[in-house]
Amino acid sequence: MMIFLFRILIKMHALYHSLLNRANLEAAKYRGMKVGRSFNMPDKVFFGTEPYLIEIGDHVNIAAGVRFVNHGGTTTLLRKLPGYEDARILGRIKIGNNCTIGLNCVIMQDVQIGNNCILGANSVLSQSMPDNTVFI
């Protein structure tokens, strides 16, 4: 009897997380993120504060813990300098078709990932990737 209850609880927990991930994706799309066909995101992905700067192609797999950083945190310091009070550091992120992004990657602003690319787990991507490449 206890095993049966645990199985029900585990199923409910998995369903809850699935709905939460779906809501996270839909909220980012509502805020302007473009997503292609067959996008797979099995766990939590952080789309940043400006998801309208993100474009994801067709048949893309993104693992858990991936973070999109589409603005520079140095703006706070830069705005304290005379003449830079209105400074903004924003950049687009574009992921091509047939790409896989590994676990806990960080993708910085002004980066394009070409078609058929793989970004290895725990990578920080600060420059663009050409088509058909693997970065680890």
C-alpha cells in the first residue's frame, strides 16, 4: 500500500514540474521569445529578463539549468559614469536548427549558434558558433 502511495506522489510531483516548465516556456513566448518546431526542454531553463531577444530554431534540445544572459550586468557600474547614465548593454541570442545545449550551460548576449551544433555541459558561450561545430 505504501509503495502505491509513493508512486502516486512521484507521478504528481513529475506532473507538477512538467506543468511548471511548460508555463515557464509559454511565459517567455508571450514576452516575445521565438521558438521553432520540436523544441525539447525537459527541465527548468532560465530565459533571462529579456526573452524577446532570444530566437530558437527547429528541433532544438536544451538540458536543465541552461541560462540565457541577454544583458550585461556591468550596466549598473557604467551608469554611474558621467555621460553613460542611460547606457544599456543588450544583445540577441540566436540558436539555429538541430542543436543540442548541454546541462548547466550559460549563453551570453550577442551570440549566434549555427545549425547542427552541440554545446557541451557546463560551458559558458561568449562567442558565436559556426554551423556543424561542437564546443565543450
